[in-house]
Amino acid sequence: MSTDLSTGASSPPSPDPRRWWALVVIALAQLIVVLDMTIVNIALPSAQQDLGMTDGNRQWAITAYTLAFGGLLLLGGRLGDLFGRRRSFVVGLIGFAVASALGGAATGPGMLFAARALQGVFAALLAPAALSLMTTTFTDPRERGKAFGVFGAIAGAGGAIGMLVGGALTEYLDWRWCLYVNAPVAAVAVVGALVLLKDPGRTAGARLDIVGALLGTAGVLSIVYGFSEAESRDWDDSLVLTLLIGGVALLGLFALWQTRARTPLLPLHIVRDRQRAGAYVTMALVTISMFGVFLFLTFYLQGIKGWSPLRTGVAYLPMTASMIIGSTQISARLLQKVPARTLIVPGLTLAAGGLAVLATIDVDAPYAGRVLPGICMMGLGLGVTFMAAISTATGRVAPQEQGAASATLNTMQQVGGSVGTALLNTIAAGATSDWLTDHRIDPTRQTPQVRAALAEATVHGYSVATWISAGIMLLAALVAGVLINAKAPGRQAGAPEPGPGTKAFETPVHAG
């Protein structure tokens, strides 16, 4: 901060002249984290055959990453607050690149699973630091809106881009390049971070809440693992119930401890704020709805339509373009002029409409007439939503708590993805089984008629789960409409609520 000597008033700091190049660096880092959520899905069949994975343990190529990533996010965000966000960003990038190279060089399933878990560990350090650096690099509300537009587009479209890149690399090179590709991208981002990013510094005198870290990490790990196991086991399985109930109990103890800890891992006033709580719950519901549908649509295009991995990835490009348009051309232009829920509620309603269109597909549905309109509606709606929700979730937070706020948002998305994948897959499998029973089809018979019936039953299962997904998306719109009630940022004054013993954050309010 600088001081006007004639008036004695503080003036806002001058913007960093290299901030837009810094955005490129942060966006690259965010992209590789989001990409790795889906890029391995496309490569998994080839990796399974190459490494001799069984059908029972192949899921660990995905689960090992999501478990480590989701379980350690709160700890990773707090470490960024304590030791410096640029340092956490760089260490996270380097570690992620090394883990990716190890995964690409895997000689067996165990090595691949361990490398994927290591990727998750460093992603948990990297992702909150990236989002925190976004908030502290762009202090002007209008510029921050544009920057969050780009960031939101990447957050939303990264999954679809991962499918495209994964399909191309698997088809033309080798599945291992789906992991190797992270290393050169991370190297460029590391150099850019060292040259372009400013570190807002560490919180003086702060300590790490060890008990809170153990309780919070164990609770999130237990819930994510419980939902991942629910895919292959029944929901009333003793292990699944133990994990889910135990995870909730641990998070309850975590919340109780945070009220007593001297330096809490997650200051509870962050999640008690109505706007942020609304944004967190909204993003969790959106992720639940979205992740399962990505999976179903990929299986539909490859398994039912017989498309190649590359062609499937290309099919998602219009959705990616729609997300970018919604985020950068609509949300970024309006966020400072209208309340956040004025963007989020219509955006989620449009996305739910797109899901409803996708829910009507059948075995012979044309891509241009049915799939394309659905994914474009969904992409445009999510693009408008993500930027407004992300900026609301990280708004009005003191600099020393940005890591915790960012990590909480990432945790809600990660847990939402795990819940959505398990829940919607279970619904789809049950609907498929019911259809076969109702039509008295024996799936063990390998006749052309039975195979045609199996395809129809599978698509019916996808359809039922997608209708449920549309309902969850509408529920997210309802939550946002009720909880996120702040006025447009340009029409309100105020500063972020400081935590106990902290000074108010002087960056202008940009959301909620």
C-alpha cells in the first residue's frame, strides 16, 4: 500500500504490469491438474492391457489420484498460507511433473498406482496455491473478473480437453504420453512462476494445526474412498458404511476442534459466511451432476457408437468452446454489474436443460441433432456459472486465509466428483439391470438380438442417471438462488470479514 502525503490516505497498490503473463502461468498449472482427472480415463484400457491390470484393480489408476488429491487439499491449502503460495506452487509443479514421469515409466500396476497417488499429493499443494495466487495477483475488480473468466473456463473445460488430448496421445503415440505430457508443461510453468509471480508472503507467527490436519485429512479420505468403493460394492456393504459414517464422524470432530485450535486449519468463519457456503455447496452439487455424465457420454460414444478415443475427444470440443464463451464473454462482462446469483441460477438452469436433452438419447441418436445441442447448452451454462461461483467462494477473504478458502472449494469439487461418479454409476447400473429383467433378456446369451438389447438397456441406464443428474443441477440452482443473495459487487461497499486477530483484507470486494 502507498500513502498520499497530502491527505494521509492509503491508495491501492499499483497493479503488477506482468499480471496477464502470470495468468498464463497459473492457467497452465490449473490445466494440468484438471486434465489429469480425465486424461487417464481415455488411456486406461490401453494401460490395463499393457501392464496386466485386472478388472478389479484397474480403478486404482483413478482412485489413487482422487483419494490423495481430495484428502490432502485442506492441508495443502494451509501449507501455502504458512510457507508462501509461490513456493507451494513451484514445489507442487515440480512434484507433479516427477510423479507424472514415474507413472509414464511404470513397469507394473503397483508403480502406476503409487505414481498416481503421488500426483494427487502434489496436486493438493498446487491447486489451492494457484487459486490463491489468482486472487492476490488481480486486485482490480474488473480485471479480476476477466481473469476469473479464463480460470473458470479452464476449470470447466479441462475435463473435456483431457479427453481430447488423451484420445490423441493414446491413438497416435502411446498411453504413457498421457502422463509424460505433464512434465514439459510443468517445466514451462515453473520457469514462468519464478520469473512472473509475486509471492504475497507468509503469515508471521502462524503454526500448522497438526490435529486438525489429521482429522480433516482422514475424514475427507474416508468419505472419498467410501464413495469410490460403493461403485464396486453394494451401498449397504459394511466397509462402505464404515468408511462413510466414519468419515462424517471425523469431519464432525474436525469442525469441533477448529473452534478450539489456536491456529485452525480451516477458520470456521470462512464456511459460515452465507455467500461462500452457498458457492461451496453449489459447486459440490454441480460436480456431482457433471462428472457422471462425462463418463456416460464417453462410454456411449465409444461403446455404443463405436467411436475412436480421438473422435470422442473431438466430439467434446463444442462443449469446451461453449464454456469459454460463457465464462469470458458473458460472465466476465457481467459479474461486476449484476449479483452473482443472476448469473449462476440461469446458468445452472440452462445446464440442466442440456442434461435433459442428453437424457433423451437412444442407441441411434444422431450426434448433431441430439448430443451436440445438449453439450453446448451444458457448456454455456457451466461457463457462466463457474466464474461467478469461484469468485464468490474466494471473495472477501483475508490474504493469509486465501489458501484455506481455495482448498475448501477444491475439496468440495473433489468430493463432489467422487460422489457423483459412484452415485450415478450405481443408478445407471441398476436401471440397466431392471430393464433387462423387465424385458426378460438373458445377458449371457451372445446372439445379435441379445447384443442389441444389451446396448438398448445400457443407454436406458445412462438416460435414467442423466435425468437424475439434471435434477441435481436444478437443486444446485435452487441452493444458489437461496443462499447467494449479495448485491452486485459494483453496488456494494465493504471489506472482507477478518479472522480473529487479523487485519481486514484491503483488496476490493469482487463477489458476494
